Amino acid sequence: MGTDRAGQVVAVCFSPQGGVPKYPRLEIQIGPHGVVGDYHAGPYNRHKKKGDPEPNRRQLTVVAQEVLDEMNLLLDIQLKPGDLGENVLVWGLGDLSDLQPGDRLRLGPVLAEITAQNQPCSTVAVYHPMLVKHLYGRRGVTAIVLQPGTVRPGDPVTLLRAASTAAGNE
């Protein structure tokens, strides 16, 4: 079956605080529960404020450079790596809007499984009042970690569709 698309890591980011931006780093260590040192890493969902804890299904956030470029042109703004709260900024896979839960991304040595399309939150409105509206369906994806490792800018990125991973082909 093989892979659908391939690209490259543009930037890797994290922040110990919630909100935006996350800050570009030379590399990130991705452990079994997300990026070491990042606010969103850990076994439980930090967005859930009430009720019983639930498993963290947003250990990683991946955004496409193509979306940053398009928003910068469309809204005449200057989004930089980390501004949309992503841990990994990628190029070459398109806007990621067609990725589905169960699809996998190989980010250098790391294997991550997509859990959802990432909905834009109001925090990104600090860059432009219309940004949230324009990002719907295109703010990248959230994922869980299947194989930890270190990711750096320049690392290859490969999309593995759920149909091919279900067959055991990686």
C-alpha cells in the first residue's frame, strides 16, 4: 500500500504554559504522553475542567506551513512557527484537512496517530479578529504518541493512511 504523502518538519515548538504561542526549539523530545516540557503533555486531558479525568487524546498538535502562509497572505499578518499552538509545523502534506482519526504520521523517528482535526480556539484571535473563522477545518490535527523519539526541523514526515496501517503496513 505505501504512503500517501511525504514532507518535512519545518519547526518544533513547546511551551510550559497553555495558550499561544508555543516557542520554536532546536529539537523536541516526544515521550509516551507528548512533548516533554509542554503544557499539553501528560496522561490526562488538561482541557477538561470538570468531572472525571479523561485520557489525553491531544498529546501532539501538528499544523501545516501551507496554512500559515495562506493566512499570512489572506489576512496580511505575520504568523510564525508556534503561533497556532502547534508542537510540529510540517510542509509538503497540504493543509492536513483531509486527515482522519486513525491515520498516522511518522515525524522523523516518532510515530503518532491522528485523533481529531484541531478546532481553532479564540486564543488565536490575538493575531487577527478573522483568523478563527478562516482556520476552521484547517488548524491541523491532534495526535497521540505510538513511538516516542526526538524530532528536529528538517526531519522527514510521512503520512500513513488508516487503510494501510490497518493492514499492518507501516
